[in-house]
Amino acid sequence: MILFWRKAMKIVYFYFAMRLLIPLLVFIALCGCDNITEQDNNSRQDSAVHVTVSQTTASQDSNTQFLVAAAAADFHQQNAKAPIRFRNTYVGQSVNTDGEKLFLLCGAFEQAAQNDWVPFVTIRTSGYEQWIGGQAVAFCSDTTIAWNKAQDLSAVLQAEYDALLQQ
């Protein structure tokens, strides 16, 4: 009878050990794969340092063009025939919590003769989002955003908006 209990206990111990051991091994394997991916990413980042400035500028230009076109289209859609003026319009770049680059276009607009400049932000997402007023201020005052203050895009946005009004 003792022999039977010893075998039964060995089976029970083996079952519980395997029940804990298998998830532990899977966890270790997944962590090991993550480290390899992280090392690969580091080596890719090292090689990415050699990207030319013109490629980076081209990428920023395409994002800027997209944001200007999206902002103009959204203002046109919301204010069909109303004349709008823009000022202090700049593009910025940040990194979100997932490590992805986030491009923003911040500025202010004034509807015809209201003398009230309202802040706005257009954010490039899978499409775009546009926020107006206090919500825009929260985005545009984020200290982690690197702004391109070299070029005020107000005239570019104004031209894009005016072109939509002519259609």
C-alpha cells in the first residue's frame, strides 16, 4: 500500500510541477525573445543615425503637408463659407507612450471680424484629429513637443483654406 501512495504522490508532484514549469518556461522564452528584439532595435537605431538630413526633412515635409491639408479641409467642412484667418501656426513632433512619432499642427484662427483668436491643433493619427479651444491648448502647451519655429505655416494654411473656398 505504501508503494501505491508513493507512486501516486510522485504523479501528483509531477503534475503540479509541470503545471508550474511549463508556463514558467514559456515566460522565460518570451522574455528572451523580447531581449533579442530589443538588441536588434538598438542596432537598427545605431544604423538609423546615418540617415541623411534630407530624408528626415522630406518625412517632416510630407507630415506638414498632410496636417495643413487636413486642417484646411476640416475648417472648410465646419465653416463652409465663413472667412477665417490664421496666425502662429507651427508644426511639432513628439513621441507618444508607445514610442511612435506624433506630428501636430498648432495655431490660432479667427472667424470673420470676431476679434477672438481661438487655438486649434490638428494631430496626425491613422487619419487626423482636430481639437479647438481649451482642448487644443492642452496639446499645444505640452513641453515634450519639439516645435519647428523656423517657419510659421499660417500663410500656407490660409492659402490652402482659401483654395477650398474657391471651389
